[in-house]
Amino acid sequence: MQPRNSRLNSSALRGAVDLAAVKAAGEAAQKAEQARAERARQAAAAEADGSAVAQPVHQLVIDVTEDTFEAEVVQRSTEVPVVIDFWAEWCGPCKQLSPILEGLAEEYAGRFVLAKIDVDSNQLLAQQFGIQGIPAVMAVVAGQLVPLFQGAESAANVRKVLDQLILVAEQRFGVSGPSGGAVAPGEVPAAAPQRPEDPALSAAHDALDAGDLGGAIQAYKNVLADEPGNTEAKLGLAQAELLQRIEGLDLQSVRAAAAADPKDVGIQLQAADLDLVGGHVEDAFGRLVDTVGRTAGEDRDAARLRLLELFEVIGPEDPRVVAARAALARVLF
């Protein structure tokens, strides 16, 4: 299935939204598809001239370097979640955690791939990921970074984190590894069995696609009344409410008003909504964090709650949301 945040680019709303997370996932998928096509072309050519050789199956645990990161992590993350273990030979806790991760990679039989990065040999990658201490574990799904945890953990705790990662990968990005076995080079993993979609949720999606924002909002609320934890309905509701709020707003006028009067909280909220819809995610978050920092009482609550709503649109595991949450905590406490 496709991630439901692609609903923001539906025909009724085309041109209105360009969320960076959706764009990045699409670009990563396009690169992976091009790579698969090239490998298929090379294999066909080799078979035609009799030089074809058997291709090994990708292992579930791989050593990744700066040279292989794009192919082994970014491109493969469009097909299966890739968990990254940042480690070093001298690190005692790494030697406790690595066998746990490797054992779980075998146990999960292809539902994720474990990429091991030696920080001593790949210092540039460690710097790019902002690694402050090891072991550090992150994941990449559809080209998107998902921070997981730092330090040694028990197998039970790691298993809980992996289960949540796999669920997020399936629900938000439509990415899931094969039910068993490793992934061969160039092979597209078999699709995971899909659960029948809830008719009420389907109706909400259809209303959003049709541009009936009021109907979509009510439909998503109906789903959440029965299933308060439904992630897809929460995302759909946040998107629909965002699009309803920006109807009739003039981008240039709102931005000019926001620049002229930083203390006008209502205008700052509108500007943040328009920033997000235009793909300026960090600008939207930064504007609201600043607004929270310079206000108090009801105004502060309004800015804080709007920021939390926009977090739902982008997704709580997105690194920009993680950074903005930390910034929010600093101004609040």
C-alpha cells in the first residue's frame, strides 16, 4: 500500500501541498526503481552474452561504508526498513548490543536489514548523523531518518522498538520486508498481506480526495471515536484540518502581516500553516517555537497546541519533529 500522507497530493488538492517528507520518500523510491532497472538491464545483457553468474542473496546483516551507504541504506530503505548500528571495536556496550541486533535480524527474517557502521572507519557518516556516543541505533525508512535509541539495551526492549519501527514503516510509508528470507539484489520483496480497510476510514479518505474537507474531518473524528489510537485517522484528520485552515488565505498578505507584527499570535499561526503546506517545515516549526517562547497564557497554549498539530501532519518520528520537540521543551522549561 502507499503511505497515506500521499493524500495531501490528491487531485482535488494538487499544487496546494508539497510536504518535504512526501517529496523525499518519492525521490528515494525513484532512485531505487532506477537502480533496479539498471541491474535488470545488466543481468539481461550478461545472460545474453553468456557471462551471467549466480547473484548472491543479500545478507540480513551488512557492513556499510561511506561509499556504499547510498546503495545499501538509502535505496534499500524503499523496500525494507534499514536499522543502523553505529559501533566501534573499542566500545564495550557495543559488544553487548551488536549480538542482540544481529540475532534479532535473523529472527525477524527479512522484516528489517541491519546495517553496521564502524564510526572509526566512517567518521564522516558519524558526523553527518550527529553521533555523540555509541552504541547509537537509528533507522532509515523510504529515505527518511528515524532515531531509535542510544546505549546498550536488553533484547526485550530492542524487540519492542523494532516492532514499533516495522509498524510505522508499514502504516506511514507502505514499506515492509518479505515475510521470510533475505532480499536478493534487484528483487522486489513480496508485498505483505494487506488488512481490509475500514469502510469508515475509506470514506474519510474519499472525502479528503474529493476536497470535502468538512466531511473528511467529521469522518476521521468518527473513526477516532471508536479507535482513539488509529494512526492513519490521526494523520488524515491533521491534514484535513490544516487544509481547511488555509482555505482563502493569501500567502503574501499573511507573511507580510506576520513580519509586521510578531506579537499577533493568530497571524503567526496562519503563517506557520502556510509555511508547512509550502514545504517549509523547519520554518513553520521555528516560527511557532519562537511564538511559544515570547508569549504566555492562552496565547502560548494556542501556539503550542498548533505546533503539536503540525507534528501530527509530518509524523512524530520525523527528525525535524524530534528537533522541534527538543526546541519546544527548551522554551517551555
